[in-house]
Amino acid sequence: MSELREPRWGMIHVYTGGGKGKTTAALGLAIRAAAAGKRVAWVAFDKGGEDHYSERSLIRERIPEIELHVTGLDRIDPASGKFRFGVTPEDVKEGERGLNVVRRLMAEGTLDLLVLDEANISTRLGILDENEVLDTLRNKPATMELVLTGRDAPDSFLKLADLVTEMRPAKHYYQQGIAARKGLDF
């Protein structure tokens, strides 16, 4: 390993893969940065619906240092708990709205850390346009740290990133028929 350089902010992280923990890792990083006095914002792509994501109420009620922006339609049917697959024109509209939030936050230039939760899979599914996301990433402020989460990160994101972490499933209780549990999985 070569000699370590002076630490700086402004890296791009990608948390991807089929395993559990991508959003959880980004959440831990956001809390760590906020606790260190850094300005943090979180943009949730394709994760509409308030009842399905426990971390949102905690952030809103107890961690005001993390600015939260939720975009996307609710994909979980409250009656059945089943997930809606497929992409509608409304999903794409919500994706564009979320990317506009990201652009606005970048233009303001006041953040130290910006999390784009589920940006990877939203891009892979066509909710976000890959080239528009890349252009946005390339135009970030030089000292703003970015984190992109979600499975199936496009190769272009992996190439642009300074850090790539792949979560791989080795074993999961879902395979034993155990449903997602509030407070642990969402």
C-alpha cells in the first residue's frame, strides 16, 4: 500500500449487491456524519409510503441534523403487504422529482454528505435516466460526499465511485419463509 494522503471529503460511495444492509449501512454513515457536526441530507428514491420505513420517523423526530426528502410511489399494498413490481409513468415522474431535489441540494452547496437511497436500482429499472444521474454526480460540489444505495448498480456508477461495497447474500431468514420484520428489515 502506498503512503496515505491527507483525508478529504468529496468521495462517491456505492453500496450495492443482492444482500441485506445497503440502506442500513448508508443510514449508519449518515448518523455518524451528523454526530460529527456534518450537514447531511437523504433523498429516498422509489420508497414512497410512510409506514414501511421505521428510520424516517426517528430521523424526523430525533435527528433533525439529517434533512429527509422522500420520493417515489408507495410500492407496498397496505392490505396485503405485497410489493408492487413494474415501473409506471408516475414512477418515472417521481424519479425525476427526486433527481431535481438532488440537483437543488447540490446547487445550494451547503451539504457535506448526500445519500441517494435506492438510486442504483431506480436507474437500472428506468425510473431514473442513467446519463442524467451521471451528469448530476459529475457536477457535485468537490467536497460533498455522496452515497448511492440499491442493488444492481450500473457499471458506470461503479467506475465513477471511489468506494464500492457489495452486499452478498450467504443466508437469509426470508428463505425459511420469515417475512420482513418492522424495526429490523424496514
